[in-house]
Amino acid sequence: MKIFGYDIPPVFSLLIWISLWEIAGQLQLAFILPPFSAVVVELFELVQRPDFQSAAYQTFESFVIGMTIAIIAGVALGFLMGSNRIANSVLGMWVNIMASAPLSSLVPVLMLLFGLGQLTIIVTVILFSTWIIALDTYAGVHHISPSLREMGRSFGASRFQLLTRVLFWAALPEILAGIRMGLIRAVKGIVIGQLLVSVVALGRLFRTFSDNFQFEEFWALTIALFIFALLFSSAIGWLEHKVEYYAATRN
Amino acid sequence: MSTAAVAQMPDQNASTEDNIVEVRNITKYYGEDIHALDSINLGFPTGQMTTLLGPSGCGKTTLLKIIAGLLETTEGEVLIHGKPVFGPGPERAFVFQDFALLPWATVIENVGFGLELTNKGTKPEREEKAKHYINEVGLGGFEYKYPHELSGGMRQRVGLARALAVNAEVLLMDEPFSAVDEQTRRKFQEDLLYLLANEKKSVIFVTHSIEEAVYVSDQIVLLSPRPGRIHSIIRPEISRDSTPDEIRRDKRYLDTVEEIWTNLRKYLD
Amino acid sequence: MSAVAPSVDKISGPTKKSEKILGMTDTLFYRIVSVFALFAIWEIAGRIPISVAFPTFSSTMGALWDMILDGRMFNAYAETLKPLAVGVSISAVFGVAIGVGMGLNRLMQWFWEPIFVVLQASPVAALIPLITYAYGIGLTAKTVAVIMLAAPIIVLNSYKAVRNANPSLIQMCQSFQGTRFQVIWQVIIPSAAPVIFAGLRLGVAAGFIGVILAELLITPTGVGDLISYHRSVAEYQYMYAAVFTVILFSAIMVGLLEVAEVKYFRPEKKKGH
């Protein structure tokens, strides 16, 4: 897109969308949609509120714990799937089912089993993100060129060395891509989990705001979560970019 | 017709004293119906360059990978210094067709990789050794570059340096120049011969280029396809004292190329 | 490492061929074993029981059978699938159109790509409770939930599909004097079709998530209601049966769409599996 010979980056089209939002809000077209500017003002107030901060901290904690477990489990599953034909076929079936299943329907079950607290949120995060990490890790392991394995073997690598010195690094670009996808899903999972549980952390805030028609606060909270998700995934994206050069050298 | 000595009996050079590598009665099936190699008996003389040459499907790379211990045989055995070997070992080093460099490691880390895996020496010693061979293959100054910053020819020099660094007696080279452009390839062939003259290595070299085989080899094993069998063994007997350009115009060189082509063309469909 | 010894029974080299167990391929056999193993673990865990809210597999299947017999299951799915079908159809028509447009036109791409990337990456599910205020709790609200989740995936996949059309095929078509129209209809669209279809498949899966979520969060109808109602009256085996059908239904639906995709769009992939 060029205007007067200047390249306008695509991100700037978001400004148009935001202006549309602002106009719709100012005209009061829908009572659930306050003007964007009011939401931004509210966002700054919200992040200073102690109830937001403690809720955000609780949510963040569940997120980090859940993600750590999901990464370890997902990468291990992916390598297991890449290790032999039977494991691939059996685990592959389950991982694929779980990756595309409407896991939100399981959240009520988790609430029953793990109570209405943080544990349910953590399990939700794990449930939402593990499978995509496993699938991407497997894709990475699957695409490692056979000659790289042969190279490791012919220079005397043990099975453990082959795994930690060659295969893990060779699959790293896909593993990172999987983690990024897993993060995005985990944030979605955390939102869904908290909407359904809605007695802890940010979920309670969501419920309070929407029950009391505090739409500015509601949107501010939503945007805070959007920003969190985008920051996190661009951090992983940056890491991915660092290892991208060697992903490109493979065929 | 030919000035090159042709050993018609394939078994003739097998099981002599000074063969560093021998293969006995190697048969290889992939699955139940693909017969890749059929009763190969072959000796690879110490300190010489032996080329496995043949059309695609003749099993030359399969044979090389069996010698490397990367593939299992269906029947037969591989002997090094007269002793049967199982799997890869420190006396053999492999140079890969697609280089097989670690893309996340620098040149010096790649060259030192084989030493590191088997914990040979301290870290400074390994680096010292890696540097030496990086210089040997003509890559001095590129120690801290990554593979993606190098050209195809330079990458294969890294692969060669890595194989030399582990100080194996036998170098196994699987079409090492096939992913390299023609000019680089010729220069590389010359450098390889120069390098090997000082290193006292035995080399087993797989190629599908007749010219390359005749140019670099002391002994050429012609394989015929489906299943892979030894067709004949040719010793080009070209003087290595002449310059590369003289060799490429040498009558014996040209005649040997022609003779091999006559032998191989009947396998083309 | 591997022994290099002459032996006839080693004929099956490194190309691992599947073996037959009980007349089926071994992978299928082990898959079925894993399904039965899971059900067995479920049954045992339910009998211990690990929690009062964890019914056994057999009682869950009994509840499922009840609900199938009295028609509740059928009615619930009819209720759930309506907004899914409507929402996915709308998302497909507009999503593919916008996505293909983005792939063909720089301005379209400039305008639409960032907003859909943001929508795709962000937890739009957070907005589902808001839908109630705008559209009530009827079919419309559920349809909107489906569109919110399905459309971004369909748009972005269609866009990527068109963007990645093989440039040498396009140049080939141009060099034979193909018009822009011919290039689009005879080269770009056909070569993008598999990825567009894959996007639709993902869109259906996402839309299903959207409709279930809407039913759990805002409109107590359909399968979502079967889950929340039986939870509230503590008839857990019925609740688990409903969740079980949701997972099963999505697995079957996605599986069928995958089979269709391979059959009609990627015949070259058939052998790879």
C-alpha cells in the first residue's frame, strides 16, 4: 500500500478499524460498544487497580505453570511420536483428536474433578496447548533429514547424544512454532476456563463487569488479555526468527 | 583397446593382505522384493582411492552405507583390518552428499563435532585440531561462520574437514561433489587429491560421474544395476605427477572414460 | 548396534513394513487396543471411584443409550448443528471471498490481513458473553459465535493458499498468453483449492468449539445444555455422556473432512499415510 510514494505498513490498517470503532462508539450505535478512547482510558485505570493486579497475577501464575507442563509433555509426546511407527499411529490418533476437539466442553468436567479454583485453570491451559506442541514437535522430528541422523551415528553419537545434540536442535524451529501456537491456544483456554469457572482471578472480574454492564471495563480487560497474548507470542516469534535461518537451510 | 588394466575376475583382488576394508558376500534386500545388492566381494587397498561407479539403482550408496555401518546387510560381512565390524566405528569417517552440517553450529563447532561426541581430548585441543583441518581444506578465516553463510563448495569442505579431524583411516565419501557446481567441483577434486597425498588415507568414493571417477581413482569398481553386482574393476593407471590439465587431456584418461561409458551405456533404458 | 551377520530372517531390512495382526494392519490393531485400554482405565477409575463426580464408563454408556432412545440426544444435536451449519456457511462464503481477494489484491491484503491476524491470535471467546446483549440468546447469537471463531481461520487459510500458488505455473500460464482471468480461474484457484479446503475443515472445527461455548456460556440449549443441566442436577453419567459425544462427534467430523480432502484435493498424499 502506497500513499504519496510512501509505503504504509499493513499494521496501519488497524488504525482504520480502530477509528471505525471510535466512531461507532461515539455515535452510540450499540450500548455494548463504548468508544475506543474511553476503553483506553479505562485500561490505564484498570491496570492500576489492586483487584486487577492480584487477579492478573493469579491468572499469570496458572498460565506459566500450565505452559511449563504442556511444553515438557508436548515435546516429549512429539519425540515419542517421531520415534517409531506404532507410537506414531496410536499417539497420533489421540493427539489429533484432542487438538481439534471442542475442549471447552471438557471444562465443566474439569470443574467437577478439580474444583472451582486455580487447579482447574492450570489443567485447562495444559489441555488446550499440549496437543499442538506435540503435533509441531512431531512435524519437526519427522522433517529432520536422514543424513543428519546418519552423520550423528557415523561419528559415534550415542542414542542420548543423538537426541540432545542433533535431533532436538534440528527440530527446534518447529518446536518453537508449536510453543507459540500452544501459547495462543493456552490464552484462549484460560479465557474460556475463566469465563466458565468465573469465581477466580480474571474470570471473576469478567463476570462482575459483564453482569454490571460495565462495558468500558469489560473491553479494557479484554484488550489487556489481547495485548498479553500478542506480547507473549511475539516474544516466541522473536526466538523463532533467531533460529529461522537454519530452518530455511533444510529441504 | 584400453591402456587401463582391467581385472576381469571380481574376486581377484579380494582377501589380499593389504586391503584395509573388505566386504564379503554382501547381499542386501530392502523389504522382501527390492534386491539392492547381490553377493558383493570386494577389497579396498590401503592408502588408495577406490571409486564405486554405476548407473542409478546399482546400489553404490547402499554398499557405502553398509561399509559405514549405517545400514544392515541381509547377508555377508564387512571386515576392517581383517576383523568383522558391526555398526559405525572410529576407523571410518563419512562425508555426506548433502553435507549434513549442523545449521545451528559454526564451522569450527561442526568440524569439532565428531571429536566432541567421542570426548577426544580437551576442549582447547579439539579446537586446535579443528582449526588445523579448517586450514587444511582452505577455509582459514571462516571458523566462526555458520553453514548458511557459506557456498555449497565451502560447506562440503567443512564436511571434509570434519571427517579428517576424527583421524579415521578410511574416508567414505558419498557423491560428495554432486551438490556443488561444475567449476567448484573441478577445483575441489584437485584439492582433494592434493590433500590426500599428504594424509595417507584410504578412500571409498561413490560417484555417478565417469570423468570424476577416472580423474580421482586408483581403482574403479563398476557396478551393474538391479540387483547391484560387480561388473568389472578398472585401474586407470594415470600418472599423478602431471598437472590436472595435463591429466584431463591424457590419452589414457580419455580412453578409460570412453571404455567405462561403453560398458555402462547398455544399462540405460 | 546392528549385527552384520548372515541370516535369512532379517530380510525385512530398514523399510519397516506393516505386519498383520488378526487380519488387520498392526497400526489399526494397536489403535483399537489403545481405545479399549482407555475405556478400561475409565471404568476402573470410575469404580474406585477417584471422585464422586466420576461415573464409570459403563454407566456413562448406559446414560448415552438412554438419551439416544428417548430422542434427547437427537434433538440436542439438531439444535446445536443448526447455528453451526449457518455460521460455517456464512464464514465459508465470505471468508473464502475475502481471503482470495487478499491473495490477489494488495489493497485488500493491506486492509484485511492485520485485523484477521489479530482476531485469529486473540481470545475472541472473551467476547461471547457480550453477544447476548446484542443478539439475545437465540439462534442468531450462536451463529455469531460460530462466525467469530470460524471466519478468521478460513480467511487466513484462503489468503495463504492463493499467496503460495506456484509462481512458475502462473508464469507458464502467462507465457501462453493467458488473461488475468484465466490465470486466476485455471491456475491460482485450482492450485489453492487444497489449502482452502483445509482451512474450511479447521473452520468447521473452530465453529463447533464456538457453538458449544455459546451453549455453555449464554444460551442453555442443545448439547451444551445437556452438559450444564445434568451437571446442575448432579446426574454426572449423563453429563459425561454428552461430553463424550461432543469429542466423538468432532473426531468423526474432522476425520471425514480429512478423508474428503485427501480424496478430492490431495490424491498424492494417499500413499504417504
